[in-house]
Amino acid sequence: MTIAIEVQGLSKTFHAGAKALDNVSLQVADGEMVALLGASGSGKSTLLRHLAGFVAGDAGQGSVVVNGQLIQRNGRLSRQVRSARAGIGFVFQQFNLVGRLPVITNVLTGLLPRVPLWRSLTRWFLRDEVRQGLEALAQVGIDDYAFQRASTLSGGQQQRAAIARTLVQNARVILADEPIASLDPESSRRVMDTLAHINRSRKVAVVVSLHQVDVALRYCPRVVALRHGKVVYDGRAADLTPEMLRDLYGSDLGELLPEYSAPAPVMPGLSPLSALAQPA
């Protein structure tokens, strides 16, 4: 088994001593699709930002290695962190597209780690590079919108454009930070279907932070649950039960699973939460 992500003893303390991450350790293998689950303030987004090398953890402890390359150690980012980021695709909650630019141009920014600076500044891309961008947009189902301004797309379409950018980047690890938080149910389904398809077809590791337990169960075989910056569960999504979640999250369970109120009849052998993961 090849390890795509390895985190050891990572902590992050903000002002007034509040710990956003508290001695987090985990491994993610190539080709895994993992949900980071937790209520607001649990540390999901903070962990993803540390995996991508956007910020460093507490001094004197912890390390992050992605795709075999050091991202940070002992509170210091690696000197090679920029080159390491070339293999890490990051999907932001708010899409992170330039609305006035065409969709294809936004997608082709995924090439910036591999093209000369002057070409990136002038947005001058070769014909073959444009073809790669169009193919990526086709894979996420929005190639018809390639030459429209990004601002004209719906939220779900913009998020899929952001995912296409990671395909052009040829990322071996995709980190998605609450990618469906602001989307309607149908757009959410399409975005998660797209991430799952990329995970299966390209065998890349996908780590996606979510609020929604049912979505995590449906798409991610493994769940890493965080509470107050600590890993409180790391295992099969199918093994989660409402009772376990209530023990882990207490009053926050309503935010994670608003549709759950009481056990309901399910198929034999399935927990009530497992039933949510079954096709409708």
C-alpha cells in the first residue's frame, strides 16, 4: 500500500490557547476516498489547510508528508512546499474562480506550476494545453460552458470547474473543503459524483470535509471524525451508528445529521445510518 498522506502529531494553537488541532495523526492511502466529518469548529478546514501547506502547525512538533514529499515539520513549512503543492489539488468552498475570466482560463490555471511565469502572467496557453482543459471540463460535464465567463455559471457548475482545474493540474491528492456547503441537493449530488468518479477512475486520494453524515456514508468508505481538533473516530463509514455519533458529538449531532430523529426500520444487517448510504 502506497501512502498518499501521512500526518504525525500535528497540533495548531490559535490565540488565547485555543487548539484548532490537537495531536492529529492519520494516514491516507493512494486511491482512498475519505470524509472528514465534524461540526463547525471541529478542525476540518484547518487540517486540510495544513495538508496543503498553506499554514504551519505549532512549533517543535508534528509533520505532514503528501505524495512522498515533506510539506511541514516541527512548525516550519518545507523549502520545497511550492513544488510539493503541484501534486495537491485544493477545492475551496467558495470555488476560488475569477468570475470575469472564461471558465477555460480558470481551469488552465492548474497548469501554472508547470508553465513559465511569463506565460502564466499573460494567460498564454498552447493549443495542446487548451485541449487538456477542454477534456477536463468534459470529464466534469460542463465543456459546453468553456468560453463563458465563470460568473455566469451556477454554484454547482463553478465547483465542477474548480474540480476540473485539479485534473489539469494532474493532482495525485485532492483536498475538498466543504465543497457542497453552499449548494442545493442536486448540485451537491453532481459535485460528489464527480469527486467519486475521479477517485475511482484516476486512483487518486480524495479527502473531503463535510457536515452531512448521509453524504459521507454514501460516497466515502472511510470516515475520520474530528471534535475540538481531536480525531475521535477513524474507521469504516458503515460502522457508524447514531448512538456512536451522539456519544462523539453530543448536541452537535443535529448539525451533522438534521434528518435523524429516531431509529427507523432498515434492511436486516444495516444500521440506521448505513441505510442512508443505500441507493434510493
